[in-house]
Amino acid sequence: MSDYPDLSRYGYSIEQELGRNREGGRITWKAVNIETQQIVVIKQFCFAQANSSWSGYKAHRQEIEVLQQLDHPYIPQYLASLETDNGFCLIQKYIAASDCTHYRQLSWDKVKQIALNVLDILIYLQQQTPPILHHDIKPENILLDEVLNTYLIDFGFSRLENYENAASSLFKGTPGFIAPEQILKPTLASDIYSLGVTLVYLLTNKDLTDISATASTDDPYQLNLDLLLPDIAPQFLGWLKKMTNAKLSQRFPDALAAKQALVELDSSDQLSKGDNIDIATQLNSLTESKVIIGTLGISGLSIITVASINFALSHIEFSLINIAIAVLAAAAIGITQLGAATIASWDRQARWQGLALSIIIPVILVTFGGLIWGGSEAILIATAICVALTIVLSYCWWQILNPNIGGLIKASSLLGIISLGITLGLQLI
């Protein structure tokens, strides 16, 4: 025989128990509307159940009054209420989702999405006239489906912001999640604190007692997020600190302000990532172009260098003076070209100046060498310049290659390029 209550005369068939609150005398059932076959949730408050209290019944009635005012896709829709022989029932639309206690430990990206979803719901509540305070935001009252659609449930402790009541009746909620001012005078920021603690709960693999244990000895409401969340990006950690700040004046005043701050942080973070990706792509593209141009340049210079050396050997009588001139010319060109490349890499606007310097200096050396020492020496200087340029270009080509590429592969590639140029140069001579 089933222990489920028989609500068939009211038009509902109970399928299973979803949970119960013994102190409040409340049992939550999953049921089916017999006529429409719609799946619903029935919250049953049992008057005669042991340990039940009239405060629970008042919360039940209050939840109905609040839900009747609401129409939001992520707040389970109020359908009906009914009185039974031993209690009172609230009937809502059924949501195929589990509460947040089933999701541990979530990544920041997922928690951020949950935060935005709940803040959207709170913005809706806080924009009602008068604004509605939930008063009991915690992991058990946030439902998530498979794609992280987020639902806020259990409005039994909800209050209108201008609701007048005694301080003793305002102390509602779950210890550890409630804001300090909620004991006496809750505000829109009180739900922000509760949501912040819930997000910390989802980001850590700790129970609420372990989270609360990190609080300051001077203020048990002030959590130590640096200790709890050492791996969160500083900007988002700062946002969470403002969500959970024990001082009301230093917390986000409402859900809209909290969401806007998170969206701005997220946008700047995505923009930064996008910029980095774009820059990286451009750099990779430029690097590939430089490698190709450098490869062709080394091959071409190798051909010219081989031809120059062969011509010099055929037309010049070598002496110590000539060799000294060639070495000095090669050193001057090498230093000049490396300097020009460095200038161009430091300052993009100086690129043309560096290019002009790399062309003008060789021309000056060859021209003045010919005027001072004669045509043979000019040929020798030109040959030395070709050798120096080949070495400098090979060095630059080596530097712009991906550092992850091994030195042996780089060396064999470079030697292959130079060998190809020498081979072609010898074929042309």
C-alpha cells in the first residue's frame, strides 16, 4: 500500500516524494494533473503533523501571495492552491532540474553563468512595485537543468521591501547565507550577499561550515575569499568580495548593479582575450611571412656571395691589407645591419629609417672604398658585404623561428637553404 497521500478527488495523482521539511511540516511531491496530464509540484503543509508549526503555514500562505504576482520563465509558475482534510497545498509547474547541492565543484565560467541567471531573476523581483526580497537564497533553492538554465524556488520567506514587521519575524533564512543586516532590516543588498555566499559554495569543494570557518574573528559574516579561492582571476575575485562584503555600504546595492559590474568585467576579459588572440594571429602571420622572405633572401644572397667570391678570386690579388679591408667591411656591415634590425623592432615608425640605413651604408662603403683604394678593393668590399649580409640574415631567420623548434632542425634547415643557394650560384657561374 502506498504511503503517498490520495489527492485524486482534487484531480492529482502523486508519483513520488521530492523532499520534506519536518520543522515546517511541509512535504514536496511530484504529481500529475489527472485531467491534463501536466506534471506538477505539490507542496503540502500538514497541520496535524508532529513538530509542525503555524509559522510554516504562514510562510506557505505568504509564498502563494508572492507567487501569484509573478510571471517569470525561471520562477516555477503558480498554478493553484487547495485545502485538504489535514493541510494545505500549493501547486506549481514542475521543473526537470536538480538543486545546486548536486553540482560540486563548478568552474568559474559555469558559476558566472549561474550568477548572471540568478541576478536576472533578482532584477525582475526587485523591479516589482514594491520590490520583492527573496530572503532565502541558498544552493537548495536554486535549480539547474542539464544546460544550466537556472530557476529560483521557495518564496516562503519572501517579503515586500516596505513590508512592516517585527524584528523577530524578519529573522528568516538559512544561517551562513543570510546577510548581517537581514536580522533587523533587510534590503535589496541582502539577497546579493546570500547569492555571493552561494557562488562561493559552488566554486569550492567545501561545506558551509568550512566556508564560514574562514571568516574573520572580528566579523563572522566576512569570509576570507583569498584563502577560499586562490585560483580565481583577481578582477572576478574582487567582484565576489563586493558581493559578500559584510558591510552593507561596501556591497552592491542591488542585483542590477551587481550584474552590470560582472558584465563589464566579463566584456573586458573577453576583449582582452580577443585582442591577445588577434595579436597572436597577426604575429604568427607576420612570422611566417618573415621566414619565407628570409629563406628566399638567404638563398639569393648565397648565390650572389658565391658569384662574388669566385669573381674576386679571379680578378684580385689577395694581400694582408686587402684581407683586413674585407674583414673590417664585413664587421661594419654586420654591426650596422643588426643595429638597423633592432631599431625597426623597437619602433615601428623607425622601420623605414632602419631599411634606409641598411641600404645606404653598404653603398657608401663600396663607393668610398673604390674611390680611396680602387676598383679591386671595391669588389673585395662588395664580396665581404655579401658574406656579412648572408650571416646577419641567417641570424635573424634563426631568431624569428618558433622557440619550440629544436636547434638541430633549425641548423639543418639553415644549412640546407645556404647549400641550395651555393649550388645554384655555382651552376650560374
